Amino acid sequence: MVSQNTKTALKAKDVQIAELQGKVANAAKTTEATEALNAEIAALKRQMADELVEFALKAAGARSVKVAKAFLEEHGGDVAALVAAEPRVFRGRGAHFTNICGRCYGLGARRRRGR
């Protein structure tokens, strides 16, 4: 379900990581250069992981990736578990819900109340 653009972007990041790892091998003579390159590699890996999570949440139909990420931490990073536990965060799943006062919010709620 990952788009071609996503695959291309991830492959580009993999290439960057491979290049940096090659530089680490060449720069083994200096500890500072090695540490700096290893930090850059770690940052790229974190960025790739974050992008993969965003793509998975978008593919699952997340209304807001930022909100879904916050809930995702509570579900151990399992997108399927998040979809099952928090359907209101995703399009087409639990679009209507009520607040504390019992008023219905969600898709089409205003039309039903006559506004």
C-alpha cells in the first residue's frame, strides 16, 4: 500500500545511509569524524522510521497524523491495534461521536440539527 514516491524516498534514504557508512569506514582514523557520521546515520534512521509511521497512519486513513502518533505510543506502535481501539481518529471509522453533553459531532452533524 506504499506509493511509488514513498518507495523512491525510502530508497534514497537507504542510499544516503550506505554512503555515510562508507564514509565512517574511511574516516575511522579520526574519532570525531566517526562520531559525527554515526550521529548523522542515527538521525537519518530515526527520520526514516518516523516517515514509515506517517505513511502507515495515512494508509490507515488517519484524520490527523499528529494525533494518531500520540495515540500510537499508547498502543505500542501497532497501527492495527490503534485503528481498533481509537476508530474516531481514522476516516470512515466512528465518524460520529457524542461529547459530554450528548451533542452529536462528526460528519453531517450540523445538517441533522437543522443548521
